[in-house]
Amino acid sequence: MSVRRFGVSLDAGVLEQLDRFVKDGKYANRSQAIRFLIEKHTVEHKWKCNNVVAGAIVLVYDHHKRDLTNKLTDIQHDFHHLILSSQHVHLDHDTCLETILVKGKSKDLTKLADLLIGVKGIIHGKLVMSMVG
Ligand code: NI
């Protein structure tokens, strides 16, 4: 990867914010911090766009947690148009693993995954997305 230099003009206050970000994030220098911010922005933008993607939401949870399974079911019914299938596996006496296969606009899948993963009692949750076509 070739590295190119360019000049950046910033207000003093913004530069101060950048330097604080460099220090708090333990970046080696301003260039590394800016690179991180650009990459983060790019990834988030891709995930919030209108591209149709396919993916999987993986949830691990303790099914004894009060109302948890009801909430998961309610959310999935609200978003049924995005859900292709789901599979529930009882891992042990307490723990369940659920995989929900989804297809739709990446911003909608992200919203659905955030709602599911945000339900109180979820031990682990992750959304994986893949481009379609
Ligand atoms: Ni189970």
C-alpha cells in the first residue's frame, strides 16, 4: 500500500479533539487516528445502506430469563418479511443457540439484529452479512 501525504486544515478546537482522540485511543499519531476514523465511517456507511444482502443473526441466551423468548418471538414477527428461516438448538440445560437467516436491505437487517441482540438476557449476539449477487 503506497502512502501519500496531504495537508489538512482544521479549527484549533477540532484539532484539540483529534489530539485527545489520539491520546485516549493510544494511536501512534494523528495519521493512524484519522485512518481509523475513515475506516470506521466506511464500514458503518456500508452497513446502513440500501443494498440487499443476506446474512445470519446468531443469538446465545439462557431461556429461563423472564420474558426473553417472548420478546425474541415478538420482534421476529414484526420483521417476518426479512426472515428466511430460524433454527433453535438447546446447547445444554440452560443455554440456547438460535440462528436466524435473513435477507433484505442491510440497514433493515442491522436494525433487526440490534433489537434482538439488545434484548435483556442475551449472552452473545452477532450479525453477519454477505453481499448478494
Ligand atoms: Ni433452547
